[in-house]
Amino acid sequence: MSISHGDVAPNFDLKDQNGKKHDIADYRGKWLFLYFYPKDDSPGCTIEACSVRDSLSKFKKYDCAVLGVSIDTEKNHVKFIKKFALPFALLADDKRELVKKYEVWGEKEFMGRVYMGTRRTSFLIDPEGKIRKIYTDV
């Protein structure tokens, strides 16, 4: 199965950095920018998170919520958010359920080493819960 434009976005029920549960149903009626990233406080992920942070006014202009997702723990998310003043929730997918549902978990290669990890991918989900855009070249 492959997720594509127009599909209903897979459901999620994950906790954020404060232990608050988030479900996709919480975002019905508004746009949602759901971005997956490999690791808290790594160079590329920090650039991405700060870029999203710095663009937040553009998201708010369209009543678009923002959620980041990684396989890091809630505790790691707290440190990352504090260090870079991130004003949005980061969901802890430490059981790797959501990265698999959204098909962003898979083989990666870095400096000749092949390993399993999260592929940096973002999804724009419309108010009806359908995927309107998939960003793979983040």
C-alpha cells in the first residue's frame, strides 16, 4: 500500500512532549501540517524545526496546526523544544507505529552505511482529513 495525494490520512493517537494525547480527529475542521523527522537536536532536524518555527505565522494565517513527529521520547522532545523555543507540539512515536502507517520508516544510507530510520517527509492534511500534499524533498 502506498499513501498518496487524496487519501484519508492515517489515524494517530500519540502523546506530545507534555504527555498530552493527540488524535487526528482533534484536527478535523482545520488544516494540519504533520512533519516527520529523524532525530531531535541533530543538525538537519534542527534546521527543519527552526524553519517551521520561523514560518509559523504563515501556517496560522491559514488556520493550520503544526505537529512534528519522531521516534524520540517525550523527554527528548522537551529538551529539543526548550533549546530552540519551538512553539508547536512534537509527538513521540517511540514504538514506530505512526512512521510505519505514513510509510516514512525504511532503509536509509549515510556515508556508505545502510540502516533503518525515518525519512524526512511532511504531509499537508485538509480539514476533512485527506492528504492534500506530500513533501518528500524537504
